[in-house]
Amino acid sequence: MDVLKRITPARVVPLSLAFCTGLFAVLALMGCGGTTSTPSASTLPSASQTGPLSGSVGVFAYEDAIIPQILGPFQKANPDLTVRKAAFSTNDEAVAKLRAGFKADVLHVCVEETPRMVRLGLLQPLDTSRISEWAKVIPSVRKLGGVVVNGKVYMVPTSGGTGGLLYNPKVIPGGVASWKALFEDPALKGKITLEDMPATGIPIAALALGYEDPFHLTDADLQKVQDYLIAHKDQLRTFFTGDANFVNLYKSGEIAAGFAWHDYAVTLAREGLPAKYVVPEEGALAWICGFGISSESANLDNAYGLVNYYNSAPPEAWYAKNYTYWVFNSDAPSLLPPKLVKSIGLDRPEQLQQAIPLVIPDNYDAWLRVWQAFKKG
């Protein structure tokens, strides 16, 4: 990663109570009225405002956004539209390719990356009057930094989640309650994993050290974090580099605890494996992603049509059911089984109230140096 611009101008704050209240008001719909089954992918609508689209549209996204279960129904509803699909694995990869001239109309983007992409001229402001269900996006989420940059909307948020602690209760019956314990509990020596990404590894170490704002760290702060990570490196069994990698390490018994995204516990439970996900005492991290339109788009009608599709309730409900993501279209909960609320963890509001949105700080180059020193130390 190169030097990135952070979302928030002053400091990271927990997701607002207004956000939590808005989300839980929507979630309340899950417990009353509406259908109790999530529609299959074959029933997802095209979400087109003007009828079937024609011509072409290009989408550049994480792989889970362009799988057949999601894009197939959109393509079936728009048979005269050619959908060009390309996947990336990291935002850095996406930015590098776009800067090198790769062309796409619709871009998958997360709130911590939007300011950088705006600064580099890769995204165009959205005309929310063309987002057919903009009013159905939870109001507090519509106002988040990264959704809005310099007073303009650049992305439609469609999914999110938290990053906290996950452990095997059979191996660690006493549990793990804090980031500090993850790094310091002798019982976890050689048993933990961390994501191989400084944007998550450094802030959780900072939280373990007692920092309240883990994303805005001075050089002196970063030196303390580096020393702390190296001093406790014997806790680490290995790093993980993605969802499947984490799950495989856990299934093999190579790891027993570590940083994890909230959906990992549900994935493991579905495979019959014991796994406990907890919000650490110091707080969890949070991610929120969605879709924007490239500044180079030559197919605006089709681009808005595809963004509208991603923002519609059925695709979001599919993601909630199959990937256990948070979703933000207020109609989506009526398509979900009420018991899904508990399995995802949305019945535990502290997960949202304590969540700290991911931020890419101005001095991220220094973060990279710290992370490399840790890995070599």
C-alpha cells in the first residue's frame, strides 16, 4: 500500500448510537411480519428503473460480488446487456489497476478507501436521485464518512461486519475476552493467528496497549506498538490471508484463537466446528462496503442500473443469509428468517456500539514499516 488518506479528519469514533438505533429498528422488522424465508438467487430482481438495459457495463469488484448467484439474475433480466466482470482481492490491487488504465463502470469500494479513490480521481459523485432505493438505506449509514466525502455521496453502502476475537471453546475453555489477553495470556502461546494486514493488526495491538484511538498513531506510538508486537510474537502460530485460509487453519487445529471477522464463526458452525466469537473488551473493528461509479464510466445508465440492483433488498438478503453480512436496505430484513438475527450476532447491540470503523491513516507508510519489522523480528 502507498500513503492513503484517512476517512475521518480528526479521530476514530465508535459507530454512532444513531447508527445502532437505526439498524436495530430495521432488525425489529425481522421478528414481525413479512416472509420468514430468504429468496433463492433465482428470484432476485433486476432492479432496473427503466426496464431491461442494453449495451454493456463493466464491474470491478471483490469476487463475492460477481458470482453467478448474484449477477446471474441481473443478466437474465437484462438479456441485451453485456456484463464485463473482473475481480480483485485487495483495494490496493484495484487502485493500482485503475490507475494503470483498467476500465470499469461500477466499482466495489469500502469506506476506508473512498477518500483515496476520490483524491486520485477514480470515483465520480453519485446523483442520489438516480439511486432508486436510496431512501431505504439506513439513514445513519448514508451519512458515514467514506460514503460521503467532502459533502458529496460517492458510494452506496450495501454490506458490513465486525472484526473481533474468535476462539475454540474446547481448546480454550476459559475463553478470550480482550485483545490484551490474546497477546499476553500464556495459555495461548503459539496458538493464535492475526490477519496479515497492518490495517487490522496494528490497531488491535494499540487497543491492547490501552490506546482509545487505534488508527491515529504518532511515530512514538507506532514504535510502542512495534515493540509490543515483537515482544509477544511467541503467541503467534501463523498469519492468515483470507477467509478460506483462516477456516482451514482452524479446522486443522493449527490455531485456537485470533482476530477474525464475525462471519467466520457462522461458517465454522455450519461445518459443525465449535467456535465462539466475542467483542473484545477494548472494542471490535468494523468494515462497511458498497458500490460506486468510476469517473471513467461511459455507460452511466447501465452503471446506475447495476448499482441499483446491488442496493436492492433481495441481493442484500442473499448476502445476509449466505455470508452473514450486515445489510443496509431497510426492506431486506423482511426477507430473512428471524433466527438469522441471532446467528449473525445482530441481537447483541454491543457489537455495533463498540465497533471502530476501519481507517487508513495518513502515515500508513510508517504502519507498513512497523508491520514488516514485526514479521521479521
